[in-house]
Amino acid sequence: YKVSKLVSAFTGFGIPANKPIVGENVFTQTAGIHADGDSKKNLYFNDLMPERFGRKRKYALGKTSGKANIQKNLQELGLTLNDDELRKVTARIIELGDKKEKVTKEDLPYIISDVLDSDTFQQKVFVKSYVLTHSKGLKPSTTLALEINGERIEAHAQGDGQYDAFMNALRKVYESKNMKLPVLVDYAVRIPPGSNSDALCETIITWKNGDTEFISRGLDSDQTVSAIKATEKMLNII
């Protein structure tokens, strides 16, 4: 699996999500009944277990999700819900899936906060405002206002692009608080095929915080804004 990822990175050819053994979705369970079986002493055990290939079982969240799928993802996040809370969160995830919206493990704290109106998962970092500047002959720059635990902090920075300038300004804010940001390890943009210039753009960013990698996503008709939304999610995950 690691060799395939390395070859993909060097050649520029992506690995199809359904490629046997190495595809991103090959060891992903989508139905709740399968996740439930995994919890019952590997009821659906077979010789092609993901661990055999250095992979790990994943549990998709969407319209076919059951409580078992969600429980598996909650365990990875170190979160616990009672039966009533789990029922409400499951209903919301199925509702989002019916609208064809993507739901990831990293989205769960936001969904829980929204559904349960719980202070346990209250958002504490807000991107309050920003100005992105891009002019011919001048380096892109960003002026950023961030709110962390109720404290508003502003910073200005330049960069090689608008998002790079935003990240440099964000880094200044966190350095002023003696806090470190995760390392950005992958940045991908998805636009539906056949779309117009006003199409929604999904930005998927992979971060590394210590030994842990995680993904945050943003959605907007502006690519830089969608990346900023993904970054704001990251700030509330770490």
C-alpha cells in the first residue's frame, strides 16, 4: 500500500478508489450491518483482512449508516454518546446522506454539537474576518482576524498565493499564543465534472499532528474560501 502511494506521488497517476488491495475505498464498510458484524468477533471474517496489507478498516458515514458505523468512528475520536444521543446523530447523518452530502469522521463533532446543542463540542476557534489581496506584480497578502476562546487576534502576512498568505498569517497568530499548527501534507480540490464557473468547489486537506493524520474539508464556490473553511475545521479538531 505504501509503495503504491509512493509510485502514485512520483508518477502523478492517481490510484482508483476501487482498485483491489490499494484503493482508498476497498476496505471501507458502508452498511451498518457489516460494521455490527465486525463488532461481533469479526462475523464477516475472510482471508483478505486489511491488516494483512498494512491497511485499516474504515466505516463510511452516509444514508446507509447504522449505529454500528457511527460507534466505530466515535471510538476513533475518543467520543462516547448514550443511546438517545446516538439515535439523534444517526438520523442526522442519514439525512445528510440523502442530500448526497459527504460526511467524514472529522465532521462528527460538528454534527454532534448541532444535533445535541452540547457545550462539550462547542466551536472555540473562529475565523472572524479576512482580506485576501492578489495584485499583478505584488505578492499576495492576507489580513486575518481570528477568535480563540473569545480572544480576538489579528495578523497580516504575505505568501506565494492567497492561501499560503492566509496560512502564514494564521501561523503568526498561533506563534503569538505559543501554539503549533499541524503540518499540511496533502491538498486536493474537487469540482463536479461539467460544472460552470460558479460551481461549488470542495477542498480536502490532509494534516499531520504528531503521529496522527486527519482530513478536513471545505465547500464554497471560491476555491480559497473553501480551503479556509477546511482550515477552520482543522483548528477545532486539534
